[in-house]
Amino acid sequence: MFGTKQSSEDSAPAASPVDSRHFELFEETPLFIAVLTYLGYAVLIIVGHIRDFMRNWNIEKVPMAAEPIKEVT
């Protein structure tokens, strides 16, 4: 399983010396952080859809993704 180191008897021989010394252990992501991340993505998607809707119905004044370059006179 993840986060457990196998003994040399249970595992196959390593392909290189680097593989035998390489061991990573990650802590579990808290549920609160995972939910906030998904909510953040949902908010961004909803805002994008609202902007697309506003562009299609000519509600948004600048229908481009970026402001146009203004000429200096």
C-alpha cells in the first residue's frame, strides 16, 4: 500500500540504485481543503458561463476576452 516500505524479500529487484533509495510519503489531504478547492473551481466555471451568456446577449460592453488597445492621439 502507499506509504509503507516493503522489505527486500517481498519486492522485485530495483531497476537502478536510485529506485531502491527513493521513497515518498505524502500526507492525506484534509477534506475541508478538498471541498474548498472544488468549490473554487465551481465558482470559476459559473463566472465563465455567466460571462459567455453576457457576451452572447450583448450585455457585456466589451465582447472580447481582453480590453482593446486604445490609440493615443
